[in-house]
Amino acid sequence: MTVATWPVAELHVHIEGTLETELLVTLARRNNVELPSYDPAALRDLYRFTDLQSFLDIYYENLAVLRTEADFYDLGMAYLTRASAAGVRRAEIFFDPQTHLANGIPLDVVFGGLTRALGDARATLGISADLILCFLRHLGGRAAMETLEAALPYLDQFIGVGLDSAEVGFPPSLFTEVFAKATALGLHRVAHAGEEGGPDYVREALDLLGVERIDHGIRAIEDHDLVEILRKRQIPLTVCPLSNVCLRAIPMLGLHPLPAMLAVGLLVTVNSDDPAYFGGYVDDNLAALQREFSLDHHQMATLARNSFVASFLPEDEKRRHI
Ligand code: HPA
Ligand code: ZN
């Protein structure tokens, strides 16, 4: 069986990270935004990352091309169309409103375009999708709270909150207040932790923010007691192998801890993170893992099943997929 045929849920994808260079050029021309080149291949050649920050610098710069509701719609539709072909039946999609607000784009434009894309994708592709609003950790806790408050009129358009951007130096403890408010609002909670930061970031996200899933979490493996907690509580880890190699969190795919994490009984899922930058969508991530580690049918089926178990779908809908 080819991996592309595995139906999966994708739980760790930044919609801004699905901006392919072809669409980047189209939007730059549409909105008169200057780019270093208008050749998609030449732009892709600039994507040589040494760590998370070197990626984030280019990623934020490119987002200046997103100006109108139609731009956000096109971005959302392009991802959902590609994801559907990759076998994705359910997508829980991160977006970074603070980046767009800083670019002068009102929340109404961001939500308008993305929510319309999700609705059309459900109708035309049969894919179920929801949004998770992420706070940029480098902007701190107070800015995160202001963002959540500004998003209150759109509460019916996102199902949860997350935490992304530069990890080291911006621990979960800075965001306890805003996550408490999100909890009180009935929102789901996730956080990037243990990507570049150590196991303590994962512990804090669990203990101080009450997150239901950890995004990445690969460095949890360094702490045996933490692994036991994650295993016992079956806290999902949304792992992104190609991202980890591209950003050098892991030196090469053959050294990725995912097979070990699976073997000890952690609830691991496979995801694309920022597929336009890291060389592949969820099917590509699964294919690369299968090739590298000769994963068998049982392991692949476990990864596919885990993705739905870890999703925020209602229990009856989950059961239809597993
Ligand atoms: N890590 C942290 N923040 C991000 C990422 C990531 O991989 N992608 C987009 N924002
Ligand atoms: Zn991410």
C-alpha cells in the first residue's frame, strides 16, 4: 500500500507555512509587494535554514504578501486541496493573527478568508477542518492576552489556542494567564514545546498551561520521568520529521526519535508543520519515515489511527475514522 492512501488527521500545520513560492509570487504581484525574486524556484533556493529562528525570519517576511480576504482564502484553499490529495480527512490548522495585525491586516480579513476556505473545502473536498489561533511567544503574555480579547467576536471560528514562534527564552510560564482565560472560554489548548527547548518546556506546558497536546515534543525523550507521564496520560505529540531535519533539531532523518517514541507507547502523530518550507506535506513525511525506518503496516496504521485519536473531533466522528 502506498502511504498516500492512508487517511489521516493533520494536527500540526501552520497555514502561513503552506504558502508555496508560486502563490507567494502571485500574491506579491497582486498586491505590489516587493520580493527578492519573482522566480518561484529561485525563492525556494533561499530556504537554507540553520535553526528555527533562521526559518522564522524568512517566513514572517514572506507574509507581507497576504493583504486581502481573497489572499487568505486562496492560501487556505491551496493547502486544503493539497492536503486532501495527501489523504488528510481532518485538519486542525494553526494561524498567527499577530503577524497579520502587525502588517495592518484586520482580524475580519484573516478570519473571513480562512473560514470561507474551510467551508468550501468541506463542501467540495469532504475535508473537515478547524482553526487554532496561535500566540507568538516572542511577543510575550500581555500581547497574547490582547490578541485573545480582540478575537472574542470570532469565537465561533476557532476551536482552540496554541503557542508558536521562537521557543528558547520564551517559556510556557509567560502565558499562564492567557491559557487560563482560553480554558474558561471552553477552548482547546496546545503548545509548541520540546522542539528546540528542553524537556522542561514540555513539563511547563502540561503543568502550567494545561495543554491537551504537545506540538513537536521530540526532546521529551531526554527525560525518562516525563516520557512516563506522557505515556500514562496518552498526551498526543504532533511530530514533524521533515521540519526537525530542515531546522536541524535532528541532524538527519535516520536519527529521528519517532520510532523510539512509538516503541515506548507514546501517542505520536506525523504532521507537516510548514510544508512549503520543509520539503513536504503529511504524505511526504509519512513516506520519508516509512522509507528511512522500513516501518511496517502495523506501525503505519498506528500513526494513522493516532492522528484521529489525538484530534479534537467529537468522539462519534472520531470513531468513524478509527
Ligand atoms: N516552530 C515554532 N513556530 C513556528 C513553527 C515551528 O516549527 N512554524 C511556524 N511557526
Ligand atoms: Zn509548528
